[in-house]
Amino acid sequence: MSFRNPVCLALALMACHRGAPAPVASEVAITLDGEWSSKPWVAEPRGAPNGLPVQLSTTFAVSAELAGQPVDIVLEGLWWNAQLWLDKERVGTVVGGRPPVRARLSDGLTEGEHSLLLVIQPARGVSRFAHGGGLGSTTPTTRATLHNPPVLQFGPSSVKTAGVRVKGPKATAFARFDTARVPEGTEVRFQTVLDGRVQTEFGVVKVDASGNATSPGTPPRGPLWEWGKPSLSHLMVEVLAADGTARERHSVRTGLRETVMTPSGLQVNDTKGPAVAVRVLHGLSEPDLLAVFSDAAPAGVNAVEIHGDMVDSRQLSLADELGIPLVVLPRCVGRVGRPPGGGVSLVETLRDQDRRMVAGVGAHPSVVSWLVEGDRQILGPGRKDDDGEVDPWTDVIPADPMRRSVVGVDIPGTLLQVRDLRTGDYTCPAGCAGKWIVESTFRIVPTPNLWSAVARAWGKAASEGIPGGTLPTPRAAENDAWVRAFTPVLKEMGAPSFPLAQRKRANSRLRVTGAAPGELIWIEAPGATLVGAQAGSDGVATVDIWYDGDATVHGQGWSQEVDLDAMHWQGVKLYGEVAEVAVPSTRSAR
């Protein structure tokens, strides 16, 4: 694919001039959320809570531009396993665990209509870690069989992960490649791009023997991603041929920021102070994070702890756009494992899931830290396996290439246990001198003035110098009492207030009408990640993209120019114009 749109260098004191085309991502990620026999990401299908197989089917149409390219079928939030049937032929089986799993079709898809059938069922020989239940639990889950709609990702996909690290005045771009596709010595180019304009040019570097490429430190151009004041762009990674031309392009949305845990709390660039997170227990739908955070923010809460079923890419994207720092618990995002003697090491199973989870978190600037301290103190080393004792997380977490802090590994944490809800007395089983409070009070029986008691205990622990931590989430009916209880405590701590009401940029949105049912629609925009959607039975497809300006929308046998305008967040509500395109009545032959 190519663009005729100009690149504009984002240089101070210089206007935008026409030049060479902006880098274009070769991958196209198309969400299959059109017509399905059942949509478990909307409502749980019949049979799922009882462990019975669930069949989901759809049809979609592939255009000539997408035909023949390698394609991954990506399933995010698959709690069981899934058999994949394409055009009535079985093409693979994938085993879940909340991080996304992929089934690769190396030969791609032919032009025209295809059918996809998912047969989702509990995996034999695989134990289930119940939600929040730790490694020892094998209770069958009744969670959604598939949390998000499947995605078809067309393109080479040789980049495993990529991002930008910032330390002091300089930023460093990095990527990790599949060495079978991008061997040692291959040259790659890094740039950050926003709305077709290059912001930071990191230069050309070579891939090393481990498949890693890292740019020299470069002063970043353009605004940084700030606490409550986010700025996002795309990191463009070009794999170069011997003559210096790009043979593969990869794009990922990112935000440049430096995060450091200091004696006075979390520091994001120049903003620092106690970070106080509210716990999102489930993370099963978009409103969870927004509703919980907006209810808690008036008390002084300025972060979110993802403690629930999964690290949902949609929630990460929302936090990126709103500037909300996220702390993630690896154990509490859902796991599957293999019992001892099952032929596959539990450690290796968990390691694979952690690799996928770290890759999924990837360049999301909102994820500022991992949290494992409470896991170690509550659960101990886990359960016995063929490899001996197993921790509830693996060494993949501290090796995150974004070098996020890990509370409980390189930053001490404090597990706070409220012993008496009547008096607010508490204990810290491993001492109260850590850098993050891990609160572990769970309601067993109705307790009068519950949140006043918990807030007193939390305040006592915080007064000992702990610069931040996690607050439990109240029931909706108790939120006012919760806010009243914690507001004076957080004010005393000096937690930076979160500018929730401040206007923030959001995606542009395109609505296409008149498409054929199942038709794959996608947007091509300079420098942006290429994204698309499957048209429903009504011929409508809606696509969101982080881009503002002229773009091209493609379908089967047609393309059309469109002017996209970014929407905006006001608080947690989305405002703005939706661009409209009607499929032309006459389609060109491809």
C-alpha cells in the first residue's frame, strides 16, 4: 500500500511542507464484530456456564488488496480453548488464558467470501485458576467464553513488541523481532508520527542476534504523555531492504513519558506525588474503568489498579487517552495452567501467558507499574509443579522491555490487612515500610461505617511515609460514604488531583453505510495504524482510528477519500462529529 499524502515534519518555527510519503503500517487489523450466530462479548451464550461447547460462526468478504497476505486470527479474552474452522476446514486450536492468542494462516486468504467457525470449550488436562482465587484453585469459571470480538490481522507481523522509553531528556525507541523473518544485521528505522507528521526521528539501527533493535537516545519532539494530560502518537518501525527502501512497516500507538517511583511517590515526567489507585475488580466491559474511576476521582484518586479478569486492550486504550496511570496485577488477570505431571511445565505455561500479556501491554503509556507484592505475601510461592514451587508470576514480568517498575521485586510494597473493622486496627505482615499499599480487606458480613474504618487504617499506614497504594472499590450504593471517608485521608497525603473534567483528544470515528453484509472495511491514513471493521447484516461498519485529517476508506472493489475529525473526551463522555461514507453503488473490478 502507498500514500500520496505529504509528510510534515513537526519542527518548531517551520511550516508544513510537502515531501516524501509518511511511513505506512503494513499490518491491517480488522475487528470481526458484524453478524455472528452468537456474541459472547455482548451476552454469554447458552451452555457456557455449564462448561458445554459453544459454537460461534460468521461470514466475511476479503478484498483483492488483503488477499494473499499472511493473516493472524487474534482472540482476546479466551478463557477456554477454541477450535478454528475456516471454510469448513479445521485450521488450528488455541488455548486461552486472558492474554491474546493467535492462530497464523501463513498463506493468507483468497479474495471473496469466507466462513469462520469457533468451537469454544474447556480444555482437557488444563486446570482453571478462578477469578482472584490464586494458583491453587481449579474451580470452573463462568466468565465469558470470549471477551472481545475476534480480529483479523493482515500483514507480516514480524514485530513481537515495540515502544519508546524515556529517561531524563532523551527517548529511546526499541523493537523485538521474529528472527526467522528479520535476521541479525537487518536495518530498521524508528519514527514517531502524528496525523501524518513526523515528530521524532530516531534514525536507523541494526537488529542484534537476539532480535532486538534499540535506537540511540534522542531528545523527543512534541508533547509528552502526562498524568491527566495525555499526548499520543504512533511509533513507526520500518524494516529496510538492502537498498534502504522499506520492505515492511509496523505501527503502534504510543505516548512518550518517563515514570519513576520515588520516595515521595510516582513521578510521571515533572509531575510527582502519591499515586492512589482505585481497584477495578472485573474489567469485563468498557464502563467498568470509566465508571469506577469517575466515581472515585472526587475523593482524590488519580490512578487505577487492574485487578480483574484481564488486561483488556480497550481499557488500556481508554486510560491512554484520558491520561490515567494503571497498575496491573499479573496474577489477577486470569490464567490457565497445566497440573503437575501433565506433560507441560506449569512454569512454561505461565511464562507463555506472561509473554503475551507483556506484549499486549506493549507501548501503552498508561501502564506505569506491575504489582506482585500482595501475591507473594498472601499466596506464598504458589503450588508445587514438576519444577517445584511456582510463584504466582514469572520472570517475564521484571523483564518487560518498557522497564516498568515491579512492586514487590524492585520496589518494596506493603500488604495492609485491616484486622478490626470496628476500630480500624491493621497489620502489615511483612512490615509497613514499603512504597505501595496493597490493601486486602474483603467484606464478609455487613459492617456499619465500613469505609470510615478502612479509611482510618489506610490513613494510619500512609502517615508512616508510604507514598501511594490501592483502595478497595465500594458498591455503587456506598460510593458517597466511600468518598466522604477517603477524601480527608488523600488530601492529607497530598495526592495530586486528577483533571478529569479537562478536555482530551479522542479517536476519529467513521461510519460506513451500504456495505455488503460481512464486508471488511478499513481506513488507510498516513503514519497511523491501519484498522477496520466487519459490516453487519444492516451493511453498517463503524471504525475508530487515532488520526485527524485526510484518509482513504477501502472496501471490496471500492475506495473513497474521507476527512476525519478527532473527537474529544469531556470527563468520561465522548463528543464530536462522526464522519459518514456511503458505499458507491458501482464498484470497480479488482
